[in-house]
Amino acid sequence: MPAHHQRHPRPRQSQDDFKELYGRLAHLGTGDARGALAGITPERVVAAASEVRLGRTVTMAAPVETRTAPDNPHPAGHRLTGPPEDEEHAHGLHFATDHFGMNVHGDADSHLDALCHVVYDGTLHGGVPASTVTPEGATALSVELVHDGIVGRGVLLDVPRLHGVPWLEPGDHVTADDLRACEQDQGVRVGEGDLLFVRVGHRRRRTETGPWDAARTRAGLHPTAMEFLAQRRVAALGSDGNNDTAPSVTDGVDFPVHVLGVHALGLHLLDYLQFEDLVPLCEQEGRWSFLCVIAPLRLPQATGSPVNPIAIL
């Protein structure tokens, strides 16, 4: 199947259908202050450790982008602040130092969305008032909620691999049927407390064809696929895209997967990861689950953080 063709039509979703789905998923939420992370029990972490058989560690983050691009109009800034030029070659002790700044929720860099990131109908997840997010920072549900990290069993479902293409085209979407078919094809099953990673091939397409305006068009999950995640009670969701398809298929809601995932289900989302280092190892080993360690920066009142998830096989 040519990679430049969409696999199937994009069924639209009315506002009424979206609100009905939202209500159904919100009802399935844990009610825990940590959101869906409540599903990662100590027992499940111990069980996840049994996934380590090779002692191999693999990053699921992309290198931080510091150049302007169509999908990155405000790139991360990085500059050396020392040593001064007149000290670079002088005798004695000197230190090389850096200054770094990032637009965390952009369309190029790997990052984690905290539960305070999505404001919908005047509230955050769990009905927390949106007024808790101020210009000075978020006083509730910030990234500090995961200051101890997120550790559990990671599962990677590779949708382009299922369909025999290198990537899904911008505008295409992943359905619940796709996720179930990936499970069967890859011999793995997503379970309660798992960290689910869905590959759409965004990063490979960007590498091979060049950046594009991903804010306008990208592959992602169809909103109805979130029912699969709710039924399996996954603890977090990550993708090599934004998780949301663009343009949105939902009338009046630009980021329906973010609303359903973060706001309704209490899922921390990981956007714009890369799986091109992990996929060959999974194929070689014939298994698609692994111990996963996610350690966001400690930014006490931030709505998100740069992130470097590590798969350990």
C-alpha cells in the first residue's frame, strides 16, 4: 500500500457524540489524585522489572531541536555561557557552562504533559478549578505530581508496521481496531497499569522527508480509540506524534485526545517521542514490552517537562 495514501476515511465526530464519549470515559476514571498513575502499583513495578532480560537501555526521546523549522517556530535555545573566550586556552581550572530554554509544548521536542495542561469547560482533571493555573504557575496537578518518576511496563504498538508502510500520513488516524490488531500481530496485550506507546511514524517521516507544519496536519489517534485505553486502564500514553490527529475530526474541539486522555481519564501524555531506536530491538527479540523509566524534570509549578523515556529490555 503506498505510504502517501490514507488507509481509510476519517469519520467525523459531532460535539454531542464527543460529549457522550467524554462523560463515559470520565466515569471510568480512578478518582485518584494521581490520575491514571494510580494503576501503577508496587506489585506491577516489580512485575515490570521481570521484562529486563538483555540489560539493554534505549532512549525514546528525540534530540532537542535548536533550529527554526516549519514545526518549530520557537526552537529551544542553547548557548555556552563559559568559559569566557579569553580564558578558553589559559592555564589553570575553568568550566564550560550552558544556558538552556524551551517551549515545552511545541511540535518538535519530546515532552510530557502534566494533568494541569488541559483546561476544558473551566476545569482541570477531576474538576479542579482552572483558576489554579496562574501566570506564576500551576498550584495543582503540575508536573511535580510525578517528581518520583513514572516506572512500569511499557508496551509499544507499531501501527505503520501492521499496515506495511513506513509511516502514517499526516491527517490519518489510529483506531481502536488498529490497536487490537497490533496486539494480535505483535503477540502482546496491553494491561492495567501499562505505559502505552503508539507509533505512527511521525518522527521517521520528519527525518526522511523534512519538517512540515505539524500543527496543521499530523497523524494521531482517533478520539474513539481512547475507549480502548480506558477499558484496558492504561497508566500513561505516548506517541511519536502529538497523540491527536490534525486537523481534528471532532466538531468544535481541536485536541479531543488530549481532552479525553488528560482531562477525562487523568492520563499523562508524552508527545513527539521517537521509536526508531527501539523498534529494531523489539523486532530482533520478538517482544514489544519492556521496563520503562520516565523521569521528568522537577519543575514544581510547570504544566509539562522535557522528557527522555528509557526502555529497558
